[in-house]
Amino acid sequence: AGRQAQPEAYAAAARSVRDRAERGDVVVVPNVSVYWGIVRYAVGPGWGRPLAVMPVPNAEWARLNERIGRSLGADAPRRLGLVPERDFVEANGVRYVLGSDVVAATRDAAHVWVVTRERYPVNLKTDPALHPSEAVPPETFGEGELVVARLDRGARP
């Protein structure tokens, strides 16, 4: 359980998503470190700055920024790059979203690809009209450490 997913697993999972996702699809990666690995290989090493692409800050992160603001000035968190600019990166018409509450981000997508890591449990919230794909079974990478699954919109066949 303490082993790390290897770079080869991230590269293979990212390649799978990149090669199968279509324009307008959304790729959701709930965990920050998994997201960094996936976009590094799916989009490229110049995909962006890690702290600029983050989900909505949680209470702990907000408290940290408040303390920094009190010590260094109200605009210090932004100056230091500690305030996220967005929760996604877009490449080739595919949006790679970081976070687990992605109802708004998945509302218009025909297909949503979800990349998870076995050891990081997730309570994913997507558009309720999405369901596990019957056409594309989930794939695993790195001895089952990473899972890529597709959700499809609409009525179940």
C-alpha cells in the first residue's frame, strides 16, 4: 500500500486518455499529485504552474493564505502564486479538470474520463446524467494503481 505509482504508469494512463478523448470531452482527476502526473504526460511538461491550477481552496488552505496575508500584506498570497487561477488545463479541445466536485465542469460533456489512484478514495460529484460507460471498460495501469474510466451521458443502453 505504501508503494508509489511509477512514471510509466502515469505516462500510459495519460496516453490512453489523450488518445481516446474527443474534442469537448472532460478528463477529471480528483487528486492533486495524480493530476500533475497525468497532465505532465497528456499535455506536456509545460502544461502550467501547479499552484495556479487547483480546485477551489479548502478551509485549511484559506486559513494559511489569511495568515500569510496578515504577515506579508493582503495581496501576498496572490503575489506569491498561492491563489489558484483556475481548476483546469485545456489541450486539443479536451479539458483536464482537477477536483472531485465537478458537476459544473461536466455538465455539457458527452464523455467524462475519470483518472483515479487506488489508494486515494474519492467521493466524485459529476453531472447526474453521466453513468459508467458500457462501451468502454475501465483500464488499469501500474499493477492496478491507476484507473481510467469513462462516463457517458444519457440513457443507459
